[in-house]
Amino acid sequence: MKGGRTSLLYVWILLGILMLPVAAALIISAGAEGTTAQLAGGFWDRLLNRFSEAIQGGQTLEAVLTSLILGILCGGAALVPAALLAACLKLGFKRKRRAMLFWIAIAPLFASYHLKTYAMRMFFAQGGPLQMACQSIGFSVKPLVDTQFGVCLYLVLAAMPFATVIFFILFEGIADQTVLAARNLGAGELRLIKQLLMPVFRKALFTAFCFGFFFVFGDSLAAEVVGGGQPYVIGMWTKKFYERANIETGAAAALLQMLFTAALLMLMGWLLTKTTRDKEQQ
């Protein structure tokens, strides 16, 4: 009982922290318009009004569904190259060289996301490096800027290092002596992957997907810069209220986005816990 009350206390603290952006916006706004008594009297009415304005202020459902679809597709697609890269590092190189190559592979994580996004737009543009490279080997490729496919391709590449970190760390839990012993017994590369890496891969799959999914789900810069404003994602829905100088509604929209993301995270965590428990019982 005591543990349940403690957990509930932390839930209320978390909700209070999430409410801070809207509360700050309302306090600043109301402080400029009236007295503290007026603020206290109309706080909840104003708060509910801002939530209502945020939800009705555009293609809200379209933005949420588009972000969900992008998160599932791009976050899922990033798992394949990430797992292959981590497997190649584990099975193909010794520890020191493997570590060096790993840090090179995830170096994009430490670069400015704005710079990466604008650089990718230039890379995909008419006459850019991608088009020129394809033309040099006889392929005709249309520019990928201002297309949804270009956005998806960039998001997959951007999400891939997150998944690579998860797979690499868990693959490192397999001792090099185990890999060497299996090879000495005649195991080929496919058998090593199946017998040693696949069990670990299945355990890491959900966590790696969550990292990629939530990165893509909350992103708006890729759609704005690489896609030229398409597709319409949840980050753009939140941002438009600030662009119109509607700070209170923007804060409410940002809070709704955070709550929706937190709800998805708790749902995924519950599914992972339930799946793990079911497997242990079997």
C-alpha cells in the first residue's frame, strides 16, 4: 500500500512538472492583463480554453497520425542497417578496432542536428552530391528535396545511430572467447549470427525501436527543411502557435504533445514488461 502511494506521489510530481510550460505562459499573460486574484479565479478556465484552441487549431489528427506512421516506418527501418552494422563490428573486428569504428559510426549523434538537416537538404538537392554521383555511373535520379521519400530516408539515417548504440552495447555482452570457440568448432558466420547474436537481437529489438520511434515521432525539422513543409507532423502543429505569437496555446499544444508521447512510452513499457513476464512464466 505504501509503495502504491509513493508511486502515485511521483506521478503527481511528474504531471506537475509537465504542467509548468502552460502555467508559466498563463501566469505571464494574466499578470500583464490583471491582478493575482483575477489570475487565480480564471486559471483553470483559461487552461481548458487553451487546450481546446490547440486541438481545434488545425489538422491535429493528421499531424498525430502522420508522426505515428513516420515513427513506426522510419524507426523500424533503421533497425535493419543498425543491427547489421553492430553485427559486423562484433564479428569482424577485434575489440580495440571495433571500439574505434563504433565511435566513428555514431559520430553523427554528436553533431548539431540543425547542421545535419541542412546538410542533408544540400546533399539531396538538384545538382547535389547524390545526384552527381548517380549521374557519374549512368543513373538518372530526381532531387529528393521537398519529397516525403527524402524525409523518410533522412529520418532512417538519423535514427540509425541510436539503434546502433543499443545493439552494439548488448552484442558486446557476448564474450570474444565464445565467438572464437564457436569458430574453432567450425561454425560459419550465419551460424554465429543465428546462435549467438539473434537471441540478443530479439531482446534489444524493442528498446532500439523505441529510441528510433520517439526520435522520429517528435521531429519537425526534417519535414520543414528536407521536405519543404511536408508531411505535416506533430512538431509543426505545435510550432505554428508560437509562430503566430500565441504563446499560451503553443504551451498547451507542447504539453499535449509531451503527454501523448509519455502515454505512448508507458504503453510500450507495459507491453515490454508483459511480454517479458509471459516468457519467464513459460
